Amino acid sequence: MTNTTLDESLAIVILAAGQGTRMRSSLPKVLHRIGGRPLVGHVLDTARDLAPAHVLVVVRHERDQVADAVTGISPEVVVVDQDEIPGTGRAVEVALAAVPDFSGDVLVLSGDVPLLDAGTLASLVADHRASRAVTTLLSAVLPDATGYGRVIRGTDGTVERIVEQKDATAAEAAVTEINAGVYVFQAPVLRRHLALVGTDNAQHEKYLTDVIALARAEALAVTASLVRDVTLTLGVNDRAQLAEAGRLLNARTVRRWQLAGATIQDPATTWIDVTAELAPDVTVLPNTHILRASVVATGATIGPDTTLEDCEVGENAVVRRADATLAVIGAGASVGPFAYLRPGTNLAAGGKIGTFVETKNATIGEGSKVPHLSYIGDTTIGRGVNLGAGAITANYDDIAKHRTEIGDEVHSGSHNVFVAPVRIGDGAKTGAGAVIRKDVPAGALALSVAPQRNVEGWVENHRPGTAAADAAARARSAQEADDGAQEEG
């Protein structure tokens, strides 16, 4: 869902100031990635789809690193620094100070809850406005609510307060309805209540949830909207939860492409980043990863056992058992099995990069083939070229890299080495085993042939007593006997 109409009455605050100690990582928690984006990136994408008047991201731990990532994803957001006063309440308070004249609704999201979708949040905001409540929170029921704040309801079913795990009594800890950490507040009431919240609790923090009790003390309406799909509210606090969130997101992404017309044979072993794109009638075979900004066109077949990262694959191309990064694969082209396409590879329509071939910074023309056992780096290859097995472009002289240029309709023999810089003219041929150190004119045959020299008896003389020497002696004796018989005949 994407809302194209700006909602002037909606501001979104994203909490991204926490340290995330349970991740046991030098990387801030909200920057850990699933589906090809940081956790906070998914939240920013959802916020943008709601088209709010303001998006504010509160940062503190590893401030510069998080702020740079946030603005890199969404340059339009406002980054707000939390001061030394800890707690979610203080984070929202400093965010509101950045938009002092705003009097609409404030949607508060967590930067480590990546699976919430815009449709769920739009419904939450609509329910809040329809109920005229001062606060509406998103809640969920979990079989095991350990670690989450509990939603404590009154006898009439209204929300009385939120109790954090460390502050909960035994009876409160037994409650299974949890606070999903997502709220909608009326901004004026929220400002007034945050000013009254203290830090007298187990964590000595200014809790955002304390405003619930303050609202109820004034007999103001507080409602809770129970989310149907509990997985949408999954927060990430450790590596196990990170993996689970990644799995759930990937399942959602795979299903979306299946419903859009792609055949994904084994969803359990297929990973597709949210930033990748698949056209209808794409076929994805097992154990395949389509990552980052990869785009796969209609009719292409990817896999099995293939990884594409930031690649473009043309219509009806086939890429199997290959690893490719920042490569372009043309329509009807064939890659693999067991091919390695490094950045800068551009394979034109109908071309082939075959078995055990590595390419890097190479342009391979229409219909040209590098079938097997080759390294092609810093090279331009024209149209209709066929390189024999074992072709090597020797592009590095220990100081600098140089380019090889191979014209149209060139055919090379097996086990050729092209020592760059060198140019092979259109229609030229090269013989097997050639080491090409000089330019080859168009239509020429290039050979580098040394006379073969056989040193008779070398093995028997230099490796006496070995199995090879014994075999050679037997063969020589048999040949001499055969020659003698022929002379007698």
C-alpha cells in the first residue's frame, strides 16, 4: 500500500536510539539487515507509504552511523538526538520538540520492528481517529509474552496501563496480551502528559507507556487494536529473532512474487530481497538467492544453486549454478553451470559464459561464447566470437591492469593466453596453445609454435628403478622385438 496523498495531520516518530546489547554486536541493532535492507530501512519504507507530514527518527547509540544510514535511505526525514535522559518517553518528547507547531496525530514506531505493513498501520490510524481516543495502541496475544510489556485492561475491557516486564507483578506477568510498541497519540495531550512522566521505575527510564495511566487518570479514552497476524509485531532483540524476522519477511516476499506470476519451485530454499524485481513467467529453481537491486526479466530461468547480487537478467536468459555480482546478462544468454561473474561483466544477447568460467570487467558481444575453463578480465569481446577451452586474458603486469580487445567473429584455439594490452582483429584465428603477445591483424592466423623435441631414453637414464622406467623398458623391448620380426619377415 502506498498513500500518494500527503496526510497533513499525521507525524511519525521512529525510535532508533537503543543500544541493542542482546545482539552482542558492534553494529547498532537497527542496522542489522533482513531482506536486503537494515531493520530501520523497512520501517522507513512503511512510514513513507503512509505519506505523513513529518517523519522523525530519534537516535543516540552510535549516533552518526545510524543517522547516516537513515538519511541514506530517506533523505527527507528529520534526525533527532536523544539527550542523556533514557527511555522511550524521552525519545518521543525530543522528537515532538522538533515539530513544536504540530497538533495532529503522532504514530510511534520502533526501528527494530520491521514487518509491520502500511495497511495495518493505516487501519490503526483510522481506528484511532474514528474512536476519538487520545491514545490507541497496537496489541497482540502471544503464547509466551516474556520480555514484552503487558496490556492491563480494566473490568470493562478498556486499557488501564502498560506494565513493563521488570515492573510487573506475578499476576500482571501472567497476562498474554502484549504491547506491540506501536501507538497513535493526539499530539497536544501527548506533550502535556510526557512532561509529567518521571523515571521512578526499575530501569530508571522515562517510559512512553506511562502516559497511558496518566490519560486514564483523567478519564480520557485509551483503546487497543488487536493485530490479527502476531508475526507483524515481531521485534528484533537478538540474532535468533533477527533470523526469524528474516525468514518471515522472505516468505512474504516469495509469496508476493508467486502471486505476481513467477514460478518459485522451492520457497523454503529461495531468498529474494525486497529490493529485487521479478517479471511474470520467471522461473526460480531451488537454492537460489536474488539479492539487492537485481532485476529478472520475463521468461528467464534462475538456478538451481545460484546467487545474483545487483544483477540484470534479460528475457529468456538461463543462469544456473552461478555466482554473479553487478553483472548484466542479456536476453537469451546462457550462464553456467559453475560460472563466476564479477562486477562489470556485461554479456550481450545470445551470449554464453559456460562451465568454470570467471569474468570481471568484461563486455562479451552478441552471440559470443566463452564456453569453459577460462578467465576473462578487463576485456572487450565483439560479436560471434568463440574462445576455446582454457582461454586466459593476462591483464595484470604486477603494476597495472591492461585491456584485451577481441574483434568480431574471432575463433581461438584451446589453451590460449592473451597478454594485455593486445588487440585481436575481426575474423582472426589463433592456434591451440598460442600465447598472444602482439596485436593480430584482421583475418590473420596467429600461432606461437615451438618445435617438439623428444629426448630418447631420458626416463630410463634419469629415473632408473621407477615404475615408469620399467614400463618404458618393456615397451622398448617389445618394439625392438617387433622391429626385429618385421626385418626377418
